[in-house]
Amino acid sequence: MKTSKVILPNAVMLGEVSRFLAEGKSVIIATKGSSMSPFIRGERDSVELIKKTSVNIGDIVLCQLTPGHYVLHRVNAINGENLRLKGDGNLDGTEHCTLADVCGTVTAILRNGDKRIDCGTPGFERRSRRWVNAPRLVRRCVLGIYRRIKIL
């Protein structure tokens, strides 16, 4: 069976993705952009999402910030019902949303469509924590090199 690629505006496509996740289905979507580099590279990687009952610091989540505006970023802090999100490739910028705005949580990264990286493994969680907690200067240098040669 041959599959074809369909490109839709993010507001339309991610609205449907959100609906499928709310129904308890898992969804795989292609990624765009560089805000989650070096863990997720846009145009190369896809992510598998599910709707989880809880969200933890370090989870990568799909959130609707405003109607039709979605982001796929890591949970940086939780304060009651409020979340602070930050892309791994962003040095400073953060977004804020509530738990109700979370559409789904990334369970796996699909690299080049064939290599599956499970986000729940201790190794992935350890690498993620190291990256998030790295000094800003280290992250800046690594991201600068990465963006120039895209080796990661």
C-alpha cells in the first residue's frame, strides 16, 4: 500500500490531530521548524502523540496556545494548572498555557521515518535533562554549530 503526503495549514491539521487525541487515538505527525533542535529536527523527524492523563516536567507536549496556534515544546515548569513551555532550540523564549490546553504528549520520535526513539526510556530522559540543565552558553554554542552543519 502506497501512502501519500498531504500538506494542510497547521490550524486545520493540528485541530484534527487534537480531536483524534481527545478520542484516545495515537497520532503521528511530521514536524516543522527548529525550536525543538537538537532532539527533534523539522522536515526530518515525525513524532507520535497520545493523550495522557497527567503531564510532567520534561514531557514534550502539543499545546494550543490560542485558537489555531499550536506549539510542540517541552514542559519547563508546572504551577498548579499552569505550564511554562520552552523549545529545546530556544535560548530564552517561553510560552505559557494551562493543562487544559495540552492536546497530547510525545511518546516517540521517528527519525527519518524508520528509527524509533522512545521518549520514556531512562536514557532519553537523562539526555533531555542534561540538555535542559546545560548552561545557556553551552546550549548557545552547540545550537550555533548544529544550525550551521546540522550534524545532530
